[in-house]
Amino acid sequence: MSRHHHRQAGSGPRLLTEAERARLDEFVQDINYSARYSDSKYEYRHVMLPKAMLDMIPNDYKDSNGVLKILKEEEWRGLGITQSLGWEHYEVHAPEPHILLFKRPKNYGQPGH
């Protein structure tokens, strides 16, 4: 089962405090990035956070079940996830909440697209 958690339109990103960011820094080098895969419309990848990192992520990044909400770019970059431009966090795989799914339009950034 996958979950889509959407925020109200117009709500800004919730950025980490310096103390929150410092607690997450030790996990950043252990973030795992999948190879990219695609369909006719989008390019995809999943990002696997270290499971221990989930406990350190602030609760207001999560729903009432402790599953991460859909994060805005400033939020996922603030967690230490590094990717090129154009990626959108669109889903969390609820049975494995440490796996974040990302997509971007196929041929993103190429002239004419």
C-alpha cells in the first residue's frame, strides 16, 4: 500500500532548525539512491533513507501513523537528499516508510522540453 499525503495549497515548506539538521547530518552519507527508470512520460527513482534516520526526522514531517508526508523540495533537500533539478517527491511506500519515491518529466532540462 502506498500513500499520498498532500498539504493544503499555499502552505510553505517547513524547514529544519539548525539543531534538527545537526541530528540528521550523521545519516546523510548512508542515504541510498536507486538507478533511474522510466515510462513514456516520467523518469523515476527511489531514495532509501537509513531506517534510524526516520526516528530523527521531526514529527510534523509525518502523518498520524508516523509515515512521511509528501515533502516539498526545500524539505527533502534539507534532510540531506541530493538530486539534480526537477525531481518531485510524489509518494511514500507505507510498508517501508524509509523509501521515498521521486519523479520528474522525461527529458527534463533538455532543449525543447
